[in-house]
Amino acid sequence: MKKCSYCGRENTDEAVRCRECGTEFVAPSADATPARPRDDTWLAWLAYRLRVPGTIVIIGLLYLLSFGPVERYCCARTITPPPLTALASSGSVSAPSMAYTIRYPAWVRVIYYPAFLMLSGDGGNGLYGRYLQWWENVPAKEPRQDATSG
């Protein structure tokens, strides 16, 4: 027996509408599957907990990796030759080393202050220092000429 959800009258199982009020009975859908409990709730919890620290690590890595191109394209390098007195008094066959100074714009010094702290002391010899030296040795690309320009 079907019970009407509107008036509460009991009807036969074959009835399409309620005998009392005429409310149509809704047939249960065939594709409806019962909800089963999720077994991967711990995986969703773990993914949620790792999303924030992972995002912070990725942003930090991108920040540090961006210093190489900024240093290459925004700083001014001045090469200083060794003094002539050092050349005359050295007496050695090896060539004296050239020194250069790097001047950064003020915004680079402010934004990349933590990167400069990493390079102070022996930090320039580590992995980050080698990465920045790689940027110094990357050849500059020649401007591309279009076929129509010449």
C-alpha cells in the first residue's frame, strides 16, 4: 500500500494518483544509487592540510628563482681593472683578477632583501650562489629580424 505524502490516505500499489486528493505519486528513479560512505576522507584531509604549506613553498621557490633574471636585467655592473702598481709588483705570470661592482635599483634591494642575506658570508658558494652565477653566464639573445624587414 502506498501512503499519500499530502493527505496521508493509503492507496493501492498500482495507483498513480491519490484517491482522496489527486496528488500524483512520484516513482523512484532507477538510476538513483544509495549513498555509500566515503573511504578516502583521510586522503581529502591530507590534501587539504598540504595545500597551504605546498603553496607557500612554491611561492618561496619562485621568489628565489626570480632573483637571477632580475639581477641580470636590472642591475648595473661596473668592471674595475686592477691598479697598475699591483701589476708591476706582482711579478707572477698569472693574470690579475678583475673586480666589478654591482649597483641595484632601490626596489631590488627592498624586495630581495632575504636573497641578499642568503648570499652574504659563504652563501654565495652554495647552490643558490651557483644558480645566480649561471644567470651571469647565460648569453644574451640576439634580437630576431623579421623576414619582411630586410
